[in-house]
Amino acid sequence: MTQLNLFPELITPLPVTYYPNFLNIQEANELYQHCLDLRWQQNQIKMLGKIMPVPRLECIYGDEGCNYLYSNSVLLEPLPWTEKLAQIRDKITALTGHNFRIVIGNQYRDGQDSIGWHADKEPSMGVDPAIASVSLGGVRKFQIKPIGGSATDYWLEHGSLLLMLPGCQSTHIHQVPKTNKFVSPRVNLTFRPYVDNTV
Ligand SMILES: O=C(O)CCC(=O)C(=O)O
């Protein structure tokens, strides 16, 4: 039976595509092990005039010189691609048609590690970037909402890919909230474009 939608403006699709089985279990396990050996660090961020530790570990790999500055405060300078990260980057490009120059890793050691509501609008990614986010390890809640709207929850599974489509960062914000429940450690890899704004 076809359902008549009397309020089409209320059902705007979210600007994301979720691929729960992007990697099979063996590929996901191998990538997770590889990621645990990456060069992680806890950076310091300046917020409301205070300097505080970022509530998660971070790393960055990518093309030489594709430095990433976020929140006007944290500068990430990429190490060269590892073979495995480059393979995953190429697999995402083959699936989605989008190209990426850097990958930023987030490691959530427990439920108190998190990332608050934000959009990824750094000029170094150019206008309307596609951002591809691979999840490994423990499942965490990822929330996304239109600016001023209400949130949709995704439970990002081991080996999944969430593609935030071009335009998403202009209209929506997202977060991985803290939780007091027990959660296993999780690694997230966000593959991002880079444009050289200086030429
Ligand atoms: O960990 C995630 O799934 C999201 C990470 C994120 O929002 C970011 O790196 O900007």
C-alpha cells in the first residue's frame, strides 16, 4: 500500500549514508589492531579562554603538508600514510567517488571520551566537503541533527562506514556524547579532503 505523505517538508532525509558492513569482521579486526599502533596523542584545546585536554586521543596521517587546524587551537600535522590506511582510503574512494588527502583518528578510551556538538567547517577542506568516517571496536552512539532541529541516533558498528555527504557540515551538527554505561574502547577514522587555500 502506498502511504500518502501530507507533510513532505517534515521528512527531510539526513545528508549521510551508512554502510554497516563496509569491512568484513576479519578486515575490521586487522584494521583495529593496526590502528592501536598508530601515533596517538592527547592534544590541548583552548576553549572559553581556558586550556584543557581534548577528551579523546587523536592522530593524523596523510599527504605531506596537509596540516589541519581545528577550533583555531589544535594544529595536527600529518605523518605519511601507512599502507593499510591508504588501502582503506582507496576502498572508500572506490565506493563513494570522493577523494581524501588526510585521515584523522579519534580514540575513545572509555565512555568519558567524547566529541561535543560541532560541524567540520575548517577552510582547509574546501567548500562542502564529503567526510568518510570508519568505526572500529566498541559501538558508540553518534548523533546528528539539523541546526536548530532534533537529533537522530546512529549506533556505529565495528567495520562500518558513515559518509557525511557534501553540504552536511553547513546544515547539520554531530557529536559522540559521553556515557556512564560501560563501553569498549573505540577507534574512529575520519577521511577528509584538503585544498590548498594559499595558491
Ligand atoms: O567518532 C566519531 O564517530 C565522530 C568523530 C567526529 O565527529 C569528528 O572527528 O569530527
